[in-house]
Amino acid sequence: SSEVPRLEVVRARSPVPPAQQIVTQVGRGAMGVCSSSPVATPAKVGKPEDPFNNICMLTDSYKVTHHLQYPPGTTKIYSYFECRGGAYKEVCFFGLQYFLKKYMVGQVVTMEKIDQAEAYFKQHFSHPVWGYDEKIFNRAAWEYIAKDLGGYLPVTIKAVPEGTVVPYKNVLFTMENTDPKCFWLTNYLETLLVQVWYPTTVCTQSREQKKVIERYLKETGTPDVIENGLHLFKLHDFGFRGVSSVES
């Protein structure tokens, strides 16, 4: 899609069809992202002090303060991700499992990471005259996750199976908190998971390019290429050397 999709709070939207859901319980006792078999906690990536290995810090700056802005009594936030438009009316959904397994599954919240995040935000949000407001970083809530929930993120994610072709303007995955004390966490995690737009866009564009190749193979009188499966080898990608990171 040429338009970057966003994760937004659900109002009046149709749910993901139950038959096509993959349910991931990211919190304690998490089961398989793509199967019914248990998924082992992934190896920790990078150095312990690496801020890109700290889920407490992988968000937009303004979201750090959102816990102060929800209406009193809020206990549940249910959000969804969709492709809102673009050049193609079909989207090939791909990439969610990578982000879940690398960043969100297992005991990803620790006291050390909370300390690191707080130290950073104190610098980031401090004012030379008015100083720092201790209420900005939701330390008590993160400590609740680390101590009472064992460091597991209390959210549930439902998604269409990766590789599914879905008409645009439909829900691709949803996320909600499973602990009423952690209602703020759902959209705190939006920043990271919205990056699913990138692999989904690459996958969608690759599919559209293959459709063009197949169309012209038929129009130019070479159906035997398709019959023998050789059309699957007509699109060559040397993109690895041209992108900005291994993830890209």
C-alpha cells in the first residue's frame, strides 16, 4: 500500500472472521504464534543496556504520557490495524510474527529495563527551568508488570494468518489488554507493531508484480511457462544489499 496504515482505537468496525484468526497470548503462558505448540522465549537481542532491546522504550515520546490522559475508570483498550487505502485493493498480510517473537514474547520487562527507561526519559523530558515531572513515566505500572506479572506483557493479539490476501480497509490484526490495570499498554505498543506496514507492503507489491508477469506470459502466448511453474522464478530480488538494515 502506498499509504502507511495505523493502529487505531476500535469504534464501529467489523471483527476479524473467527475462522481466520491466529490468537497470540503474549502474556504469561504464551502459546504458539502460528501453531498450537509452545513457543520458546526468544534469545535476548543485543547488549543488556541496548535501548532497542527495551520494550519500555520502544514507543513514541508522546505515548509515554498517555497513561495520564485516559478517562478515569478506563480498564480495556481494544485497537486494530488496517490498510486504509493505497494503489492496490488487496493486501498480503505479512511480518507480525517477527515482531512478536523478537520483542514481545516472554519475560521482556525487568527492573533493569525500567531503570534504564526512567533514566532516559528524565533526560528527554527535563526542562532547564521547570525540571522533570515524576508523573510522566509510568514507573509504577511497569513495576507491576515486572513484579506481579513476571515481566510478561498482558495483551492478546488476534490476526489473520500471515500470507492471507485481504481486501484493503479491513482489520488485519487487533490488540487488547488482558489486565485492567494495564489498559494504557495497548496503544503504548502501537509504535512497534505499526512497523508491520513495511513487510506487508513489500509482500503486497511483490504479489502484484508477479500478477503482472503472469498476465503478460499469458498474453504473449507462453502458457507452458506457467504450467511448468517457471513463472514463479521470473521475479528476482536483489534488495538485501540496497536496504538500510537487516530488518528492512
